[in-house]
Amino acid sequence: MEGPGAMTDLLYTEEENDLRAAVRSLLADRADPAALPGRVEESTPYDPALWQALAADMGAAGLLVPEKLGGQGATHREAAVVLEELGRAVTPVPYLTSSVVATETLLALEARDLLTELATGRTVAVLAVPLAAGPGDEPGTTGAVSAVADAVRADVLLVPRPDGLYAVDAADADVVPQTPLDLTRPLATVTADAGGTRLADADAARTAVRRGLLAGAGLLASEQLGVAEWCLEETVRHTRERHQFNRPVGSFQALKHRMAQLWLDVAGARAAARGAADALATGSPDAPLAVAVAQVYCSRVAVRAAEECVQLHGGIGMTWEHPAHLYLKRAKADQTAYGSAGHHKRILAELVDLPAPGAAG
């Protein structure tokens, strides 16, 4: 844990850059964004072989799991690098939900057996709460839970109930797929009111779920950063190649200004996302503050970058065949995942003791 006055280094380490290169190479071979619209239209875009290569063969699923439990013993900084690359390719894998949120929840409970299974990448666990649930929310009611992300891919569901947290075999639960905005991250309604193994009582479950959602919100910012980076780079590339009046459209002053401003926004998003990942990695007491700042900022930047990508591609950006629409849908869906901007602004106000308008007096 950082001490008072400790300097935070947000630069990428050599090991993090090596990890990025490995993940990017894998995704370039197995998850080309240009091919994603076709996979979404024809069938489920989920590729079990890709998940096996990323989670098990590369060991990415166990980054947050201690080595003594079969994991990599890394930190949230390394997991954030993986999520940046997954965001760049809007990769349809359950990394954020299983390898971050569920794993962090189980780490809070020291659920050794389940953690070992998740670290291998052969088991996928999902916390059965709505995707919109953010840090500070306290799910734990009975009945159907809607909008549970990646539940259709889960082997184990972590189900909060009023008396604690239960691990339920997904085959023993009622999982009904829903139609999501973002077709690369499936949603489902989950009903699992009975059965399963009790992992924690109500108080411990509340603390564990809060930890899982905080990590999810914090590292979601890195996914949003990856979305924004791809949209910016693809837009710059397209406007360099697209000509009007015998000139690249990217040379037009108005478009230069738009892309320059977007570059500044992405640079700010990178700092915010890295700050959140580092705060989580070091166990900083300011982690809730850093996570809230990252979500408020990065969710907006990802949407703006995706909107600019669609608009500056002109007619082709509006077509189903171009992946730009998938980035926009991911950015819009992420904008409300693990707490909306309004939710995180309220958290910020509470953390800095700033009353909401009209609250004073």
C-alpha cells in the first residue's frame, strides 16, 4: 500500500508492454474487428477457442489470483492492460465479468477452490447482479435478476441473497437470454433462488460484492480507453486515405481540430484509467475516488470517440459491415455499466464532502 505522499507512476512497465504485445498479437490473429460484424450477424460472436487461448494458455484469467492458488500473482495494472486490448477489438469474451468482478469478489472471501478454478481459465464465474449495479449498490434480493452480463457463458453464478452469497452451478439456475444493445456482451435474466453453496454471510457478502463492483468499475475504464483509442486511430487512418477535391479529408482544418481535441480527450482518459488501475493495484485508500473519476471521464470519452468514428467515416460508418457501430454500441452500453456517470458523480460528491445542489439547508 502506498504511504502518504508516495508518487504514482502511471507509465507502462516493460512487463506490461510485453503483455500488451502478446494480447494484441493474439487478437490480431483471432479477433480482427473487421470480421466481427459478420460473426455477430451470423451467430454468437463468442469464440471458445479464443477464450481458451487468452484465459488459459496465456494465463490472463489468473492475473489477479495469487500464485499459491495457481494464478499469476499480478495486479490490476496488468489486468487493465488486457482490458485495453480487449476494448480495442470489442472482443466478446467474459474477461471483465469473470476474471475481474467475480475474481475480486471471491478474493474478498478467500474462496480458494473457486479461485483456483477461475485461474485456470476453464471455469467462468459471473456475479449475478445487473450490469448497471455500481459500487455502493447492495444487490441481494430474491427473484429474477435482469441484465446479468455474460451469464449465458458462466459455469458458476455468484448469487447474492438476503442471507449471504451463494455459488450456484449455472446448470441449476434459470438463465434466459435478453436482447442487448451491445451484441458482443450478452445479457440474461437469472433466477437462482435456491440451492448452491453458501460462501459468506450477509455482511461478508456485502463487502465482497462491493469490492467486486469497485474493481469492475475501475477496470471498465481501461476497456473504455481501448475503445476510444481504436476509434481515434481508425478515424485518423481513414481520413488520411479518403480524398475529396484531390486532398485527404484529414487535411481539412475543421476535421483536424476535431481529431486533435479527441486526441487530448483520449490522453486524459488514459491518465484517469491508469490512475484507477494503479489505485486498485496498490490498495490505495483513494481507490474509490480514483475509480469514480475514471468512470465519469472515460465513459464520456469512449462515447464521443465512437460517435466521431461513425460520423467521420461518412457513409461507410453508417453501414452494418463496418465495425464502427459495434464500438458505438459497446461505448453506450459501458456508459451505464457498473454505475452510470450520475452514480459515480454522487459517489465523488460524498467522498469530497460536497453536497448535491439543494441538499444544504
